[in-house]
Amino acid sequence: MGLDIGLEQTGRFQTLAAVEEVPSFCETIRKNAEADRIGNGSMRVYEGDIRCLDPLDVLSDLGLKPGEVDLVVGGPPCQAFSTNGRRGSVEDPRGTLLWEFLRFIDAIRPSFFLMENVRGLMSAALQHRPTAERPEKGGPPLNDREQPGSVVQEFIRDLSGGYRMDVFEVNAVNYGAPQLRERVFFIGNRVDCVVDFPDPTHGLVAVGSTQDELFADEKVTLLPYKNLGEALRGLSEKDPVRLEFSPRKQHFLDMVPPGGNWRSLPPEVAEESMGKSYFIKGGRSGWWRRLSLDLPSPTIVTMPNHASTALCHPTETRALTLRECARVQEFPDDWEFCGRPTEQFAQVGNAVPVRLGEVAGQVLIEHLEAKHSCEPAALSKVPTVRQVNVQSHVRTRKWFDKGKAVVRGASGTASD
């Protein structure tokens, strides 16, 4: 519900209904709705597989007709497209829920829709070819369904009903969230408006440099990134919910300084601790990772106690607690999570940062208010579907080079 909370924090949106399959997740939504933290006091929660739900029945329950809803929001499960997993794409049943989202759009006919997902969706193929079988490894040429980006292209072809769409690759840290989290937003509308996403408001400030010096050429003044220390400030927990590191994991993490990871370990220790993963190129930054209070958090994950996706507290050898992860995602402190600890962490880790929901909400408000007076896309010569990368790839973590801590910025340069 991170996206929904963010939208409501604009003060202009009211959540009428939600569809969720996992019972404990539904319990969370209901409990917070009953406490008036989301919705309007009469918010409906449809528990079950969305593939078995008729969107026209939902409209009827709400006393609405097609075309009377301003906004439909969705976040189809992203695991099928994540570059961190097996990437089953639409061969994974979860991947087909993209088209369930389209089914709801076709029936409900909202003025606007907002769909979010991982950036990996942009390069996902309809049919995944294992790396070992690709042309560069001696395999046959990729067919049309195996081409990178074919999922999005198919989605665009199936988008009907006069909708145009603007696609934005963004990073939450650029808008004041205390977290590096890349997402892609699909914003569609049937009033032919060209939608723009705001430029970043926050950026990297090098030690010893002023904002004016850093951005003199661009004539832009950015606020410094919000860091983990700011996010956790003032948090006190009597009975924290957390997932523990095993004694073996604690042993290796005890050797890692704040802001470090496996690279901070002696090579022989790193190799011993990581096994075959030590020799893999790329994708290892989460191994034995201890966070830093003076940098933004890495992406909050559903299992912060895994060796390869560790979210170890900066000063204590333990994984971040549930409430600490929720703070990084910017959930309100009174937001309640239901279910087993693993289910609660899944709710936090799978959520869209609340901050991004609010920023997207402001964009939608501006265009909803101007939908009868905005410049038609046909007149501005903008294509029916447009893709924009809003500085989505950001690196800020510490590295240890020859025993000295450095911070790498978006440009790839290092500073003390």
C-alpha cells in the first residue's frame, strides 16, 4: 500500500477499493482502513485472485459506471521481471498479471491509470532464453519473443481504447526518499495529455563541495540525499519484529565496517564465505553488506537477513527490523502490519516507496485538473507511447580502496 498511501498524502485522492490475494496482506489493509489510515471509511478489499474477479462487478459494488473513476493504480508482481531472480518473464504466471491490469483498464475506463514495476520489465522478453543458450554463447539467434523489451512492446500493442502512455524510469532517492530504489512508472490517459515527470529534487553532494560548485553549469540547486540516519532518527522499539542472521553470517558481518560489504574482507575470507559466488561478475554488492548512517539505504528487500542481500544495521550486527525497513520506505509509524514476520517483511519490501507515490500523485493531480485544457499529444507531435529515463541509475555506497573509505557518485568518480 505504499503507492496508495503516497497518493492519499496529496490530499486529493481517495482509495475506494483494493484487490489482493494474500490473506495476511488483506488483513493489513483492512486493519489500517478501519483505523482510518487509508481509504474513506468504506473502502472495499477484494481478497482473491484478480483473474477470477470481474471489474464490472467491482464498479457495480461501488455504485459506479465505466468512465466515472479518475484513476486505476496497479503494481503487478515484479518477481517475474526482476534481474535479481530467475526472470521467468510471462512464462511465470505472475507475469501475465500485466494483462489482467489491462483488462481492468479496458472495463473501468478511468481517465488516468498508473502502473509501476521494476526497471527490469523494460528489458524483459516474452520468452526467456537462459544465458548459456544465447547467441553469444553459441546458441541460435533470438526469435521475436526472445528479444529484450518484447514484453513492454506486446503490452503497448494490447493497450486499447484510445489511451496514450508515458513511461518513466525513476529512482526514489532523487525525490527525497532515504533509499536507492529504481522503479518504472507507466502513466496512461484517455484525454490525449502528454504527461511529464518532475526533475530530481535531491542529488549527491561531494564532501568539501557546495551545491553551487557542483551544479554551477546546470544552474540547478539540489537538496542533499536523505540518508539512513535521518530515516531512523528518533525510532524506539520495545518489541521489534526482525529476521535474525545465523551465527555464521554474524561471524562474517562482524568483520565488515559501516558502509562496507564483502570487498571489505580479506580476499581469502571473502572467498571462503561466498563460495562460487565470489567468482561471479556483477550483482554481488549485497553480500555481507553493512549499511551506513550517512548514506541512503540500498533497496529494501523482503529478506534482509540473506547473505547476498544483507541489510545489516550500521552499528549492530543484526538485520534491520521491520519498523526500520518501514521507516526507509516512509510508511507512517502507526501503520500496522499483519501476518507472520516473513509476511510482514514481504509487505514492506514489495511496496513502492511512499515518497514516489506522493510525487506521482502530484503529477496526476496537475493533469487531471488540466485534462480539458492540456495540449493534445497530436498537436505536440509526441508519440503515443513515450519512454523517459529520469536519472534512474544512482550509486552512492562506500567502497574500501587500499584501506581507505571512498564514496562513489553517479558520475563514477570517487571522493574521500
